[in-house]
Amino acid sequence: MTTTTYSVSGMTCGHCVSAVTEELSKLDGVTEVQVDLAAGTATVTSDQPLDGEAVRAAVDEAGYEVAS
């Protein structure tokens, strides 16, 4: 198992949390997603390390951005 925390910019409400959670959950191998609105983070647990570009694309699809 691999757990990685990403900084996500642009989230302002519960809908934002739901959208990011939904898109990240679609990635292959993801077993758990926890989004913290107050901290502006998304913590993703997966079977194997995730491709950073795939994570960025999923967050982008939700309408937000992974901060560098």
C-alpha cells in the first residue's frame, strides 16, 4: 500500500470535496481517498504508487489543481 498527500488549490466547499474524491477514486488501484477542505489536501491510498500526471488529470477533471 502507498499513501500520498497532495495539495489541492481552489476547493471552497463540500461539493469541491465530493468532486475531487470522486475523480481520484476512479484511478486504477486507489483504495481510499480522504480530502481535507480546511487543509486543502487530498490523501490517496493505493495498491501501488500512482502516476503523478494521472493524479493531476483527475483533480483537473474535478475542476481544481494540484499545487506544486
